[in-house]
Amino acid sequence: MGELPFSVWVGAACVAAALPVLWWSVSSTRANPDVRSRLATARLTDLRQLSLARPASERVVRPGLSSLGRLGRRLTPVGSLERLEKKIAAAGVAARWPVERVLSIKMILGGAGAVIGFTNWASEPGRLDLFALAGALTAAGYLVPDVLLNNKGRARMDEISTQLPDVLDQITISVEAGLGFEAALAHVAQGTDGALGEEFRRTLHDIRLGMTREQAFGLLLQRVDVDELRHFVLALQQAERLGVPIADVLRTQSAELRVIRRQRAEENAQKLPVKMIFPLILCILPALVLVIMAPAVFSFFDNFPSGG
């Protein structure tokens, strides 16, 4: 027998080396006893249990409100939706109370008023006043959120109008100190509490996202319906187009707004006597007449000669 070729020896050596590697790989696939014990004690995830563990507000109330909101959006005309969105933006509650949530609350309150009113009417179907009362309760329940939003929005607009002159003074000082307009606006907005600071911070956020200054301030005017702020933004845009120094525009606008605020305060002070007439006539004057005239009336009846 001749000697085996070198290639046969190499192949045999490779097979011999592969056998231990194969044994190690097969043995390593066996589960570790610790791993087996952990898998034995582990429980499969029960989605139903996880769902029941969530609060009832997340499982029932929130999906129900979302469904009502979508239904209300489909039933509400487009013009009414736009007006409602403007009211929510003016009130500054868009993050907490989106349109769908407000619509769902309106439908719930309107439905509650309808149930109460028509339940009373069903007891006496012939009474038209109860039927009218049921319709009034339905309309009142549906319109309560609008009234609350209007009141909050009006108070917020008054707050912005009051804060604006002081904020413009601070922006003017910052610009004259060497800051750019946006940097001065950011500096003042960070230190300003209330509605105006919140709106300026949102405007700066829009600018940082890529909007032009004109677009960002246009969105600001859509959210805030204040004449003084509108005049300020228009003057700022005009100065930017004409190349007028912004510091001069800010100084002029601040002075004008202070005059407007003082005139509004004087106007409100002049309205006070007129507003006090009705409480005076309806509440104070009858009690005053009663206190003054009662002793005279009693004395008259005591001294009045009896007949007979």
C-alpha cells in the first residue's frame, strides 16, 4: 500500500478538529438549569389582565369621549367648528381641551339637559311650558361650554392688553442694549408670566421650527384678538419692510399703548356711576326708603283716629 496523499491527511485532521466543536455547540444549546427554572416560574402576559389593571378613566371614559367628539365633529357645521377652535385658542386651553373633547362635553351636557327636561314634560305631556323648558335646558346645557370659553377668552385678552405696554418696554430696553429683536423677545418671554409670555414663547417656537417672522406673528394674531397687539405686529412688519430701526418702532408703540391703557382705565372709571345705578335702585334704595318711611307710617297709624 502506498502512502496516502497529503490532502487526505488534511481532510482527516479537519474532521477530527470539527468533532469537538460540534459536540460543544450541541451541548451549549441545552437550557441552563437556572434558565429553565426562571422560565418555569414565569407567567405568560395576559393582555386582558393588563387592560383591566388600567384606570377606568383610560379604559372607558376617554374612549367614550373620543367617540362622542368624533360624532360631534361630523354633526357640527364647518363654520361652527372654526368659531369653536378660535374660542379655544383665545382661552388658551387648546392643549388640555381640544375641539373633540369640548364637543363631547357639549353633547353630554346637552343630553343631560334634554333628559331632565323631557322627563318632566313626559309626566304632563299637555303642558307646553314644560316642553319649552325641556328645549331651553337642552340648549343651555349645550351652550354652557361656549359661555365658559368666552368668559375665559375675554379675561385672557384683557390680561394680554394690560401686560403689553410693560413687556414692550422690556423688549425696547433689551434691543437698545444690543440684543436682536428675537433674542430680546426670547429674553423677555422667559421672564414673563401669564398669557402674553405664553403666546410670545409659542411664537418663538414657531420661528425656530422654520416659519418666517411674518408667518409666526400672523398665527399669533389668529390666536389673540387684541387690537393693541395687532397694531404692534403691523407696525413691526411695516418697519421690517421699510428698514426702520426696530428700537424706534418699539419705543413709539410702547408710548402709544400706555396712552391707550390710561384712556381705557379712565373710560372704565366713567362707566362706574352708570353701572352703580341699577344696584342702587333695586337693592339699596328700597331698603333706605323702608328704614326712613317705616317709623312715619307706624306713627301715622298709631295716631289715626279710629271711627265710631
